[in-house]
Amino acid sequence: MAASAGPWSVGRGALRCCLPGADETDDFFGTTVAVGDIYSKDGKPEPLISAAEENNSTGAVWVLPGGTNGPAAKGSSVITAPSVGFPRQDSTLLGGTRLLGVI
């Protein structure tokens, strides 16, 4: 599966290996994918990629910095339930399950 935004596209596996905490079995990395300019506000698209089953289904969302050549794993950040004020508990599913039946 490839996420596409603007002039670039990237396969799910190409980024998974390079993101902190993203390369885990059965975390369903890529269950929701979105693109926006939410952090840098520089007009470059920043992919947001969730893993609904991360940490016993607590879930997590990775934000990749956008660039003129596409997204980069370097400088990425991860949003976890505790980092936004939610308790870390099973089945929080932070990031959602929109593509769960597809991947």
C-alpha cells in the first residue's frame, strides 16, 4: 500500500523500519493515514500514520516532517495516548481503525 500526497508517494514498509517504535509485529501500522501541515506550518505536507494496535491497542500516531522531496523519518515524532492526556489502557485505539480491514 502506498500513501500519496502531492508529487511523492511512499510504501508503508519503506518508512516503518526507520520510525522509532513503529517496527513491531501486529501493531497494524498504517491503519489510518492522513496528510496535513499541522506542526511546521511551512506549507509542506506532513504524513500522519497510525498504528491502532500499538502497545496493547492503546494506539499511536507518527508525524513525519514534510519536505520538497517527500516525507522523512528523521525528525519524526510519535503521539501516544499519554502524550495527549489519555490514560494508557487497552483498546484506546488512538489514531483510529479506518483501514484496519484493508491492510
